[in-house]
Amino acid sequence: MLDLLAAANGNISNYTSYGGVWLFIIVWICYARRKKPIGGWLLYYIFMLYMGLAINIIMIIPIARFYLPGYLETNEYFLFLIMTLPQYISILMLIFLSFSMIIEAKRDWKVIKLVRLFLSINIASSLVNLIIGLARNVGFDYQTTLAAIQFSIWLAYFYLSTRVRSVFKDKNWPLTLQ
């Protein structure tokens, strides 16, 4: 969607080059902090979460009028809320939880359980959106599918990661890596 915004302003080449620079900086920071408790993929997750929030804020501005009661018919309004609010609420909760992940005194295994819950809600909401879209003959939504895949990968990470378990549950990071 940022490509569309850049294209509207005639700045595709500038956007693409800056996007690559920002991605390189983020990856470099995550790599440089890989031996810290919040580093590597965990830090990358937090960066991507904040970037997702910024993109969602940009994306909600053009459709904000749809959230006003009376703009859509009652059935359409209810369907619109079902398709959008769970994802926005879960992303906001993930942002809130990420602050608990960053602050050392607040790190707890309960936070990770909540992160898993809200990632699962986001995945389920994406799947519901896909089903509703297909049932209404809107077509296949690639963006929603990619979001579901991305959140599924992060959910698997939070279940399988040694770092997450060591930092939040066992509290024995840094591990002696060989």
C-alpha cells in the first residue's frame, strides 16, 4: 500500500531505495544485538510490530469514515466491524505487550502467553476475512493471506524459540552458545 501512496506522489524510486535502507538498518541492529536478551529475531518482531502500527495508522485514515454509524447499512456496518476491529484490537494489544517484553522488570512468561493468544486472534480474524470475502465474491485477498502467514510464522516462533523461553520463562539468558 505504501507503494500506491508513493506512486500517487510520483516517488516510487525514492520510496524503494529508502525502504531498502531502512530494512538494512533494522536487520543490522537486530544482528548486532543477537546476543542480548531482546535481540535477533525477537527484536526484529518488535520492529515489525511498530512498523505495522505505523502502516495501519496510515491505512485507516482513508477508511475512517466507514467506522461512523450510519455511513453503511446496518448489515454492512456490522460485517465491516467484524472484519476490521479484531485485527486492529489484537495489533494494539501486541504493541502494548511489546512494552512489557522490552522492560526487563516486566518480562514474564504470562506476557508470551498473551502474545500467542493475540497472534492467534489475528490469524483467526484473517481467516474469517478470507472466508467472508470469498463468500461475497469479492475475490481472493492476497494481503490478508500474507498477514495470516506472517502472524502464523511469528506464532510458531513464540512457541519454538529458545531465546523466548530463556528470556521470559527460564530467565537464564544469555545461554552459553557453542
